[in-house]
Amino acid sequence: MALEEVTREKWATRLGFILAAVGSAVGLGNIWRFPFQVGQEGGAAFLVMYLLFVAIIGIPAMLVEFVVGRSSERNPINAFDRLGHGEWRFIGILGVITGFLILSYYSVVAGWVTRYTFASLTGAYFGEAGAYFGQISAGPAAVGFHALFMVVTAVIVAAGIQKGIEMAVKVMVPALLVLLVGLIAYAFTLEGAAQGYEYYLSPDFGVIAANWTSILPAAAGQAFFTLSLGMGVMITYASYIDEDRNLGVDGGWIAFLNTLVSILAGLVVFPVLFTIGTEPGSGGPGELFAGVGGAIAQVPGSRLVGFLFFGVVTIAALSSAISILEVLVSYAIDNYSIERPTATAVISAIVFVVGIPSAMSTDVLTLFDATTAQLLLPLGVFLTVIFVGWVYQDSAKELAKGTGSDASGTLPVLWLWYVRIPILIVVGFVLVINATELYGTLTDMLL
Ligand code: PHE
């Protein structure tokens, strides 16, 4: 096929890849979902489990996706054909479906955030933060901001991998870190700061021991979501990396920077929640907006502080949404002779339509979030781990490229066996618990 012979674009610089992957990882998962999970699972106990999970499972699992992407130089569906195992392409198909579902509601939440950014300038939510969230989170206005966010995302993706994504994230990621640090300094001066730090940073190991069967799966789902694993984003991004790069080093940096942003976000959110007397974990998907929005309304310079805070979150959400859309678009371009702009337009329109029910009802949105993060992402990781560990024969060889050692080097071999047995068991376990829990939630909701 002629398309296959065209030389694939590569990241212009090593930093380009790392920043794009960090841009994907850092998003609503860090700032909207992470604090919410911390609140639901008892504070610092969750933080400890989450950090452990990222280090012990998340990074090696990210390398699993890198190996598939770089060795195949294909999108997540064609990757498996290219590696000579077309019968595993259903993993890629599952990933594309998961991506569609995640982006559809992700864009709705990002639409709320966009709206709060503008509303900060006029102080629209300063009077009744909770009620304001109720008014804007579901209904035609939410559909409108969902549409706006999808259009901006689509324009960047349509511009192409080098010009669009790489340039955008080079500006976005550093800006995000700077703004968060500024907001932490502000949160530090609040009355509830000490209580917030205590809740967030001082773990009670008794709580972990007693609740680990609920904390572990939540931590796992959050880790996969926030690292953008389980749906082919990292396969796609790695398909543009050169062979002289050390995947382990790049993966370590990506996970580190992403985790840093979550930790920083928590350092803003918890002092604020304790200052306004909102119990963490009590507010559902609107908690960040009602809680933080309400606090921002009280402080001097509230319009600017609000604009900065929600502006940062919008930027972070944009670079993540770009990465999901890129998987879908890259699949369409690699398989059909469609131009990038056409593919982007058509796919974005479909995602927009799928997202309308989530924009009309936060219950639907929560259902999409639970199903994708708790079930589909761990399933995607689990299947890719089986493939890389047990089916594809050149995994260790691919990981070794760019490290100076070969496939029989200590690290590649250790990693391979680590993927084959411990990771498989842990992710399989998480999957079973999450499936059982989700089944319970669904039956509760429907009956
Ligand atoms: N990691 C992104 C975030 O934390 C969300 C995401 C999930 C992006 C899955 C791509 C794939 O917001």
C-alpha cells in the first residue's frame, strides 16, 4: 500500500516527544479527577497508594505501550498487523472505542472549565458558586461550551503533528507549572492551609491496611487515566520516536512530571477546601468548581486568581484532548486515503455528538467516566501487557534500543519478566475488583 511507504513524521526533538507525552498525561485527570479521588478514598492514604502504583506498575506499563508504538511505527490498530500479529488488533480497536468515549465527556468537563475561565473575568459565579455550577453543568449551555472546546482541539490536531501539537505543548506545559506554583503560594496563605496539608500529606497506615481493597483499584484506575495508558495514546506518540531514544528514561521523566502536577494541584485544592469548610469527596463531579470557585470568590484579586486557575486547567485539558483525538485521526489517516483536516473534522463531529448526553446530564457523564476509567483502561493495559509479555517476541530487544545494551542486558530482561508475571497479576486483580464494583454501581443505578 502506497501509504505505508511514505516516511513517517518524527518528533523534531527529544523534548518535543516528552513535552507532548506530558501534555497528554497532564490534564483534567490531575486537577479535576485526582483531588476528587483523594477526597473519596480518605486523603493521604490514597496519595501513598497512588504514588506507589505509578512507580511500580505505571512506568513499566507505559514502556509496554512505547515498545508497541516504536517497533511498529503505526497507530494502535495497525501496530499489531505490522508486528505480525493481526489477530491482536482488537486491542487497538478497543483503544479507539475507549478514546471516543473518554473524549466525549472529557470535552464536556473541559467546557465547564472554559466557561469558568471566562466567568472569572465578570465574577459570574462569585455570588453562589454551588448554584452556578448547577446552572451551567448540564443543558444547552454546557453543549455549547463542549462544542467550543472540541473545535479548538480539532483546529490544533488538523494542523499536524509537528506544527500543531509539538509547538502548542512547548508553550503549554511550562506555563502550567509556573501558574500552579503561583497558586500554591496563594493557597499557603489561607486559613485552612494547615488542615488541608494534614489531610492530604499525613497518611494513616492503619487506614491503608483496613481499606486497601478499595483504595488499590481506585489508585490503579487513576494512575492509568492520568498517565494516558490503556487506550493507545502512548502507542501512537511512541510511533513517532526515533530508535536512538532511551524509552525507560523518557518514560521516567513523563511519569515524574505528570505526578508532580497532580501533587501540586492537591496543594492548591485541599487548603482551599478546608478554608471554605467543604468536606473533600462530598461534592461529586462539581466539587472542584463549587469548592474552589467559592473560595476564589472570597479572596482579594478574585477575578485574576480565578482566571489564572481555570485558565491553567483549560490549557492542561486541551493538550490531553489533543492526544486522544490524535489517536483517532492517525488511525483514519493510516487506513483510508483521507487528508488530516477532513479526518479531524469528521471524527470531532462524531465525538461531539456522542458527548451531548453527558453535557445534558452529569449522571450520564459520571457513568461514562466510571465505565471508561475503571473498566476499559485497565482492560486495555491488561491485554497490551499480555501481548508484549507473552506474544510479541522482540519486546526486550525494542526496549534495549537506545540504551547501549542489547536484548539480553539485565534491565530489558528484568523488565520483560516483571511485565510477564507481577504486572499481569496486579492488573488482572485490579480488573476483577473494578469490574465487580462497577457491576454493583450499575445495578444500583439502574434498579
Ligand atoms: N491523562 C489525561 C488526564 O489526566 C486524560 C487521558 C486519558 C488522556 C487517557 C489520554 C488517554 O487528563
